[in-house]
Amino acid sequence: MRVLFAASPAIAIPSLEALCKTEGVELAGVLTNPDTSKGRHGTPLPTEIGEAAEKICAHVSVLKPHKLDAAAREQVSSLKPELLVTFAYGRIFGPKFLALFPLGGINIHPSLLPKYRGPSPIQAAILNRDTETGITVQTLAQEMDSGDILTRENLRLTGSETAGSLGEIMAQKAAVILPEVLKNIAAGKACAQPQDHSKATYCSLFTRDNGLIGWKMSAAEIEARIRAFYPWPLCRTIHGGRELYILKAEVYLGDALNGKPGQVVGIDKQAGILIQTGDGILAVTELQYQGKKALFWRDFLNGARDFINAQLGS
């Protein structure tokens, strides 16, 4: 079975590796987003999947079209793929494109569909402080993430996951369940179950602005945002006119303190720097001024002696 793999970010790399090792599967090509200019000199760099493909499967064609137009379809058709497998590619596939694949297409989605359809299900699960999430393999459909479910695996959450750590777990889980799905499709044994569309919920793309902390939120909400937006776009506030990233924190379980939301009200030798929120205290253990290195809270205070009692915010 010849497979075209469409993906862009690093979360899909283990699945690409699995495709290269799955018996009965031949990787026809890799489809990813175009190179983008990065750094001070604007050097064009490939997507993480584009870079990985050159190392993992150097003999395989890597396609980087700006549009999935007639020219792109011709390129794909020349590879004679039978099945499209996609994981966080970042674009919608039209009917003309999907018609190139005799066996159709499947999509790996890191949530328990129909919950969290859209581009940021990992962050959404953390933001909402869910106790459970999972990964779904579904058939591709014209409506986003609405295809029939081929398999789904649940995952219990501890409440300490960041978007980065949870993404790594999802990446490894996808690489484990994908080969079995492909074997079932090849054998004609795949059994797809329709989603309950009435239970669908959605998530959207985040921007850098989503990382700005509103200190009137509760400590629990802010703590979840810090984890959901790590490693990007990072949660930040303003101290003394400088951007300050809050990298690690927990809800403080000690005695209540009096302060305005955003006020640094003291320290706890075990818990860290204490900041008043709209509901509860946030105990911060790792911080970073923009352009500086990340510091443990005690080291940070050595260089920011005016921090205690400071009012944070814009």
C-alpha cells in the first residue's frame, strides 16, 4: 500500500518513522508546508517534518506546495499514492485532491473526537483542566475533524502536563496505533464508526497575545494557561516596563494573603514567589525576562530585588 504522508510539525515525526518501518506500507512521498524565512538573516528553513524526512527517508520525494492546486495535484498523482495519512498538516483537503487516493484518507487527531475539533486540542485539554484526553484516528471528511472514527485511545491526565510534554506523549502514541490501522485498511478489515456530531466541541488557533496574563483570573486558570502555552507562546506579564515570562507555577495551598490581583505579595521557601490573582495565590518557581535566561525563583530575586510587593501587569 503506497502512502502519502502529510504533516508539518515535530509531533508527526514518530509517525513518519513508523510509516517507514510498517510491513506492507510503502512511503510514496511526504507533503509538508513550504520553507519559511527565519532568524535575523531570513534564511529559508524547512518544516520540522520536511527536515526529518530528509534524514529518515532521503530517497522519498518531499513536496512543499504553496497551494493544493492543479500543479500540486499533478505532483501528487505522479507518485501513485493509494492512501493519504495526515497529522497536523495545517490545510483543508478539497474533493479534487482527495480523489487522487483510491483508499481515501485518514487523519491523526490528538483528542477524543468529537471533543476539540480544530487546530489546538492539546492546549484546549490543558486549559480546561481536563482529567482525560486521548488520540483519535479518523477518516478524512470535508468538514474539519468530522470523519468516522477508526480507533481511539484514552489518556489520563495528571494536571502537570504542558503542551510540550503532552505533545510528546501524543506523538509516541500515534506512532504505536497508526501501523495497526494501516494493516486493517490494507486487509479490508477497518471498521469506522460515525461521530456523534451533536457532542462536537471546537478549539481555535492561538496567537502570541493569548499568552498575556490577566491577573484577575483565578490562580487555577492562570496555572493552566502557563502549562497550555509552554513552550509557545509562553505566558507573560509586565514588570518595570519589561516583559516577564512566567514559566512554571502552581496554585498556592498555604494561608491566604491580602493583595491586589497581580501584586507580588511575598515568598514561600518551598513554594516560591507568591502572586495574588483574582481568586487565590499563584506560586511561581521559574521566570524569565525577555532576552534573558530562565531562572529559578531564588536566583531571579537576587537580580530583581524590587520584585516583592511589585504590581505586575500592563
